[in-house]
Amino acid sequence: MTDAPTAGGRRRWGMVNSSSSESALTVAAPVALITPPMHHLQRAGGVAAVVEGATYIVGFGVMLGYLAPRGFIDAQGDPAASLTFLLENQVALYLWCLLIYLVAGGALVVLSLGIHDRLKNGSPALAQVSTAFGLIWSGLVLASGMVALVGQRAAVGLAADNRTEAVSSWSSTSVVQDALGGGIEMVGALWILLLSIAAVRTRLLPRGLAVLGIIIGVAGVSTLVPQAEAAAPVFGLGFIAWYLWAGRILMRG
């Protein structure tokens, strides 16, 4: 049927081949309709960056303004006293961990993809590698939060029957949670370092933002050294400024 002559004397397959430009338009049109403009992902990344910065600000604020004045104690320092604090402030600790780990981890996924969209044409290799580290970091942050929340429920449940086991469980939870998200900031440091180097090379982000990212990245790598305790606040507080600045740039498109 496809080889039957038409009224104009051409075979149907011949008409298709002779109008390749029309066929290309026909094929390309649906793709254009379903493919969003690139800047949409960047703007979503900008919103995520602002959310990320807000979780840091609220997280630090809750710690300094509410938890610390009530006697917050790290479980790795004094597990028994930390468990007592948990039992007395269950809701506050639960919501705090939910914010700084699960909300922040989810926003970090979108931000990593938005930054990748910004840098991929100028420095594709660095953009891909840095995005891989960004997504791994977001996974670690999410896992850290889920370990913390499940560990809280387990410790509270054990405390009603066996306080010794509850203290041991809570101490173990703290070690695992800290290892996944906070004790060593290597993965997040590599993400910010690589994308900042790409930004310097391509000039697709402001130079000042890239320099700030390199400083944050070096501080994060320094957390590998146990004696470099002062690097952790630089990593955390520096990221607040970086998130808000990057969010503003990405949302402008």
C-alpha cells in the first residue's frame, strides 16, 4: 500500500523523502512542547538554595535559642544525660532533625541539578563530577536524618523498660548519624570545590561566589583532621551565605 502511486504521479514514500524538512518539523515539534526551557531548572535550584539556607539559619537559631539553653548534650559526650534531654524534649528534637536533615537533603537534590544545568555547557566534565558528589551528599544527609529520627523513637521506647539499653542504643545512633551527616564533611566539600572551580573557569557564576565556595570546600576537607575543629563552623556558616547568594543568582536566570 505504501508504494501505490498518488494522484500527482509520486509514490507515497517518495513524497515523504522529498519533504524531509517538513518531517523534521513534525518530529521536532512534540519534543519542543515537552522539553522545558533550561532556566526553569536553574530557577528551581535557586529556590532550593534559599530553602537550604533557611534550614541552616533556623537550625542554628533553634540550637542556640532553644535547645542549648535547655541543656542540649551530645550523645557522644554524655549518652545518659543526652537521653534524659531527649525524653524531655522529644517533639523539639524530632522537628529539628526533620528540618535540618530531611528538608535540607531534599532541597539539596534540586539545587545540585540546578547548578549542573548552569555549568554543564561551559565545563561538562567538572559539572558532571560535582553533581555526582552533590547527589551523594544529599543522600547522606537524608540517611543521617532518617537514622536520627528512627533512633530517637527506638531510644524512647527502650527507656520505658530498660534505661541501660536505651542509653547504649542512643549512643550508637549518634555515632552512625554523625558519620553519615556532619562528622566529616568530605563529600559536601568536594561538591562545592569542584563546582566552584568550574565556575572560575567558565565565569558562569560570580567570581566572588566561586571564591567563597572554594573557602568552604577547603574548610570541609579540613574536617578530616580531628584537631581542625574550627573548620566545621566555617563550613556551616559559610554555606549560609553561599546558599543565599547562589539562590539569588539562579533565580534571576
